[in-house]
Amino acid sequence: MARAAERAARSLKRDFGEVEQLQVSRKGPGDFVSAADHRAESTLREELHKARPTFGLLLEESGEIKGSDPSHRWIVDPLDGTTNFLHGIPHFSISIGLERDGDVVAGVVFDPIKDELFWAEKGIGAYLNDRRLRVSSRRRLDESLLATGITARRGAEDGDRAAFVAQVDAALAAVAGVRRFGSAALDLAYVAAGRYEGFWEDHLSPWDIAAGIVLVREAGGYVSEIEGGDRMLVTGSTLAANAYMHAPIGDMLRTAAKAATGHAQARSA
């Protein structure tokens, strides 16, 4: 997985240098970035298939490819943080998760610009390059730094937007700070590394979070849906935090969303 990510990263770094120059052109870099995304995915698909030819794949660009082994599936995002890449912002990643019988058992998140390889395997631990990772040990909301992602889906329901705004407002009033950096895979990796106390976002795709889930868990953290369930890969609702902060952050987010939904329903009535 690490070799596949590092090989794909070589083309992404080269393309990122080009896209920074394309920023000043009238046409803009959109088509170029789409091609870069597909090139990286093609490399990952080739390398992973070479390593485990019977495994299936779930890819952001190409969709699902069935394998002869029904128990194993790679879940791959070749470029998490596409908007950052598009605008020449050096914060994006390659994310590869390995799912076994519905359970994510290994993951790699690679930041090619900072040369940070986050990796984890179930029962073995989580690492940044060669250094063992542990989640933060902070226990107070007012000392906590959280990360989130703004739902960018056009056509998202007004209630979804209202709930998210209420959650951010509640978090800003309770914690040390809230960050929005634009790569869910790296946000989860940063929770595993103790850089954030927690991360939440809704409407995510499996390739955004598969690797990050095992990273956080192997670093001693907790990952669930925001509502408390464990079907993150299905629902896209994700809350990750250290052991002390997972429950209070979840309570804060659910309370804020419930209040916002109630207000929206009262207005519509």
C-alpha cells in the first residue's frame, strides 16, 4: 500500500507543480487536475492489482471493480483534497484502505508535499513514517482543537446546512479552535497523530474515511457516526476523537443539530 501511494505521489507532485503555473491562465487548471486525478488512480489500481490480483477495488473515479476474492477490497482515493490541489494549496493526500469482510483492517494516508506517510494495521498500531502514533490525551473541551469539513454538496437540504452551522457555532463557543483544511483523510490522520482532539463531518464517501478509521482506532481513538452508530462507510457520517473527548464532542454536536432542526421545522410550520 505504501509503495503504491509513493509511486502515485510522484506524478501528483509533478502535476501539482504544473497546476500552480496553470492558476494564472485564463482557461484554468480544472481539466488538468481531472487528468492528474485519473493518472494517480490508474497507478494505484495497477500497483494494488499487481500486489493482490484477487482483491476487489472501490475507487473514487472508476467506481467498484469486483475481485475473485469476495472478502477483500481496496478502498482508494487518489487525490483527497482536490479543491486544494486545484487552487495550488499544498494540502492533499492519497488514501488507501483495505477492507476485509466489511471491516477496515489496514490504511495508508500519504501527504506527498510534506512527505508524511500515515499507516496502520489492525492489531499492530498506527505510525507516521517510522514513529508510533497516539491520539491526544487532552480531556477538556476548552483545550481541544477540532477539525471539520463543510458540506459542499449542491442541493444539500436546508436542514443539513442549518445543523452544520449550529454545530460549528456550538464548537466555536466551547473549544479552543475549529479548523477546516479540506482533506478528510488528513484530518483523520491528524486525530491519530494527536494534532487534533477530534474531527467531524457528514456526507463523506467510503474512500474519504476508510484508511483514517483504522488509523484513529489503532492510535487509541474512537470513530463512530456523529449519531453514535458504526456504519460510517455506509452513511458517511463520521466523528473521530480521543477516548476522553469522543462522548462530549458527540453530545455537543447532536444537541446543536437537534436544536437547529427543531427551529427549522417550527419555521416551516
